[in-house]
Amino acid sequence: MLDCTELTHGILLPIPHNHQHPRPSLAMLIDTLSPLHAVVLSVVAWVVWKVAYRFFVRTSLDKIPGPKSKSILTGNLGQMFDRHGWDFHHELGQRYGPIVKLSGILGQQVLYVFDPKAMHNIVVKDQYTYQPAEWFTESLQVGFGPGLLSVYGETHRRQRKMLNPVFSINHMRHMTPVFYAIAHKLRDAIAVQVKETPRDLDMLRWIGRTALELIGQGGLGYSFDPLVEDKPNDFGDAMKNFLPTIFHFQLLRFKFHWFTKIGSASFRRRLVEMIPNPLVQKIKDIVDTMHSHAVEILNGKKQALKAGDEAVVEQISQGKDIISVLLKTNMEASEEDKLPEEEILAQMATLVFAATDTTTSALSQILSLLAEHPNVQERLRREILEVKQGQEDISYDMLVDRLPYLDAICRETLRLYPPVSFVFREAFEDAVLPLSRPIYGVDGQAISEISIPKGTFLAVGILASNRNKEIWGEDALEWKPERWLSPLPEAVTGSRIPGVYSNLMTFLGGGRACIGFKFSQLEMKVVLAILLQSFKFSPADCSKDITWNLAGVKYPTIGKVDNHPCLPLKVELISIRNFESFIRFSRLASGDVSILGQKLIYRLC
């Protein structure tokens, strides 16, 4: 007679009735499991422990107000990363105050921060405590290698030190002719499209191609796109597709760093090749393409440097691009500062990744706004033509100092519509976060500083900071370039926003501020200066359906259903000769050009 069973190697065996068998222990049961079952059981146990710990163990963050979690699995992250989640981000910025508690994966607490003093601590004072999250840096390191965005500590300091000189004002002057040459090609290509009659063009596509070519020639000394003709480029296509493809795994990236700890790099490579998911294989192919082309470009530059100055000058950008200058500087550096080749290779993909989509988004947003505000567009065109005064191109110094309205439009757009809405930081050790002014917790008690446990994720609210009404006033949500034409109010200048650019967080601040923000500004101003001399931009017939989507870098689409990036604008070729004559005549006659006069000249042209 049988009355019980024993689990041995996955097989149920009968036990005799009179057999005295000891009660099985947990260790004995685990020993009998297959490796796969053991892994699954371990993962389930870990998840249960994490959930239980986070829901039952109290921390100092429990008192911080914030919205309710929408999901046990993903918390509020689904709302944060929803491409139509602008209302959620607006609510964070306007309803809860400068410190908001959110829920992350499996109930993990996340702080959304846009208090000025707290941000200063995060990105400047305690920047080595609050580092980019490991899941972010590891995913970039797998894609690009150990570049500026994916390394920490001394390695980051050494790379930043080597790269700083190539982003100096002096070097930007050398880059200006390169940028103008590309902008002229863009103008010529668009002129062919609209020479007979005004047409609706996808300006996002044109600006995206231009931004890639700008960083290609200015950053790598490499041409991705001739612009005046459609020419396929595997490297360019790979760079364009990396961010949209990896965004499909946005929530999984929060735990991606676990994968990088599994075995050797070659083992992980074989593991990835075995995954049948087409998106995973697409990412693998993109990374392979980027790496092979980067190696090819770098080898060509090294050979040119060995061959002497004559060979360097014959290259695209005449050896003045960022990587060529970096290579030369690296050869002359001390052994302790010198970058190994793998780090130089990593900078190449990192530069293109960091510069292309952000510049595309910002420039496209400006063109869209100019199309919606024709009076602003006319005033800007007048300013550009007055400063140009017969020059072939406006010089670097004039672009920077003599075009205040162009500068105001760029600043206001980057304030109200930053390409990146927030960035994550992770507390690498326990810390205390001070606040500019006390907030009130859910228990009604005032809080002037917050204890931050090690491992806490913090989202630095770039968008919320730039739109903070307490700093920018009641018109903070309005696009008003004129606000930059007079001294900023004390509320702005005295707020001590830690951003590296114009009291804004758009380019962040501290040791991890965007190293290329001057490069980006110059690109935008050169392209706008050239385009507005030749074209008038108006809303396309479908412009009312244009939707800007929240993402790692925001992008426009037609409607909310279609996810294909697109920005149609009506583009009209204008007669600059007539317009310049009118400007000169009006300046002589009255010293000014009225809005009525500008409208008249458009009818004449």
C-alpha cells in the first residue's frame, strides 16, 4: 500500500507505507530541481522578495507626494515613457511641486526632481554620488563601446579632458565654413524640389539628413549624405535606426545591466545570436555595422596622420574634424592621459548618436514654430539679411553676437521644447538631498531635505524645470522669444539653475553637461541663416494633425496613431534679391522696416 511520493530528479517515486522517511528539507528539494527550474525558482523568489521588501519596508521617500502607481510591474514608468504622455509630465511639473515620488519596476521608488538646489546637488556638487544609471551606461557601452556617455570616474574625467579643446570657441570658428558648405547643399537640394511651385516637404527628413552630415563632417571627417542626391549609406542608416530600435526595449533597459554580467563578451555574443527576436537581431546588426565603419574611418585617419600634413588636408574637413584633432592630441598626450584605441572608436559612435537626433528635433521644432508664427519668421529673415549685407556667409562672430533675435528664438525653443524631457541618475551611495524651499509631505509635515537611500533612481525634470512658473512667470508655457531680448527677471537669474546654458537644464550641467552644446548652437544658427534667406515656411495642409511624441528624443508624426516620424511644411522659394533691395531702401528711408512693408515685399516677390 502506497500513501506518499518522493520527488527525485523530476520523477515521482512511490514510498512504502511502513518506510520511515525524513521530512524533505528546502535544500533537498532544490537539489532535485533541473537547472532551468532552479533558475526560474530563483527569479520568482527574488521578485517576491523585492516586491515584499519595497511594499512593507518603509523609507524616507514614503512621505514625498506623488501620483498613484498604475502597475505593480512597471509603476508609473509606463506613463513616463508613453509617447503621448505630455499631460502626465505637465501634471508632475504643475501639481505636485519640485520633488515628486514615482513608482518604478516592481515598486522601486523613483524621485522626479526639478528643485534648483536639489538639481545642483545631483549634477554638480555631488555628481559622483548621483551618476548616470547603470542600465543606461551599460546599454550604451554594448552599442558604442566605452565612450563619454557610458563610462564613470577617472575614465570619464580623462576622456572629457581630451575632448574639451575640440569643442572650444576657437575650434568652432574652424568648423563654421564646413557647416556653411553643408547648409548650402541643403538649400540647393530643397530649391530643386520647390523651384516650380510651393510644395509640402517632410522637413524632418531633410533636417535629419543634414544633422547627420554636419556631425559626420564636423565630428568624424566623414560624409554620410551628399544631400543633393539620394545615396544609400549603411553607417548612416545604422546610426539613424539605433535609437528607434532600442526604444522598443525601454522598460527592459532598466534591468539590462544584469545581462552584461553573464559570462564573457564572446559568450554574450553567442547568446544574443541565439535569440529569435527580430528586434534583438536588428540591434546586433546595427552595432556590427557601426563598429566596422568606425574602424575603417579611424584607420584612414591614422594613415593620413602618418603620411603628413598634406594627406590630412586632403581629407574631408581638412583634418579639422573632432576625431582628427582628438587623434593628434592623443598622440602628444602623456601616458596617463592617453586614450586607448577602443575609447577613441567609442567616441565616434557616441558623438553621432548624441548629436544627430537632438539637433534634428530642435531645428525641426524651430521651423515648425516659424511656420506657425509668420511675423516672427519675417522679422528673423530681416535680421539675417541686414547682418549679411552682401557677404557670402555670415561670420562666426556675427552669428554669435549680431543676431539677437535668432539667438532668442533658439533659446526660447530650447527652453519650452527641449529635445530631451528628463534624464535618470542613480544614487551610488546613501546621500542627503537639500531643497531650495521646504515641501510638505503626505503627512502635512514640512520637509527641507530628503535622505536618499543607495540605489534610488532620480529623474532630473528638464522639461519641468524649463517651464517652472515660479521661475519663468505665469507665461512660462508660452513661446515668447522676446523674453530673451531684455534682461531676465531676478526670479530666473537668482534661481541658481545648474544648467550650463542660459539658466536652462536643456544641456544639463556639471561634469556631465552636454560637451557639444556650442557645436549644436552653431549648427542650428548656420542652417537657419541659410534656409531663411531662400525659403518661406508655412503650415502644410495636414499641419493641424502634427503631434510631437515623447521619447528619448522627442519627434513629430502625423496624428497619434502613425508612429512614422514626419514633419510636413509648405516650402516656398522667395526672391532674396528683391527682398535685400527692399531692406536697403527702407533702411535709407526710415532706418526701419515695418511689418506692413515686410508683408508688401512678400506680395511683390
